[in-house]
Amino acid sequence: MNPEHETVAIHPQGTLEVRRAEDGSLRVSSDEPVTLNLSVLRSVGIKNLVNVENYFINRLMGSVPHQVMFWGGGELRFAYNSTGDLIELHAMGLSVELHLGQVIFDVAGG
């Protein structure tokens, strides 16, 4: 797939608000959880490590789960299998940037 034509399906449970920023990016927020179905996801990143309060990594039955707690209450959980494939991704109370197969998390409004 051409990275410039990535597909993202957004499924909100509540009211979804979409705003376009000055740089042309879209800012999506919701009063309830939002599910994103990403066609291509190559990496998970954290925009600014200074916003991380705690980071836990574990090895569990062929997977490597990560849990990241952010100052202000945001939480990120993701896991890779033993071959390096992303098998789980869950974020709550965070902002999300998607760019060329990378998903970058930061504190909400950050």
C-alpha cells in the first residue's frame, strides 16, 4: 500500500468532533471511546517522554506487553508477539498522531 494513501476507519461510541488544524492535520476528539481500525501500522511511539509517569514492560507467554501511564491520567497499553508483530493497542485519555504507518501518543491536548 502506498503510505500516502493509508486507510483509517474511526468508530466512535459517542459524539465525534473533527477539526482541521492550521498545518492541515485533523484533530478528532470524542466524549466516549473511539476505535481506530488501521490498515497499516508499523510502529508505536511516545511524543514526549517527559509526560510519562510510569512505564512497565513484561514478558508473558510469547508476548511482550507494555503499559505506559502518563501524568494527568492518560494510559497506553500495547503488546508485541515473539516475532515483533503488534497484537494489541489500547489508549485512553491521550492524543494520537498517525503518519506514514506510525502512531504517536501524547497527553491529551499536548
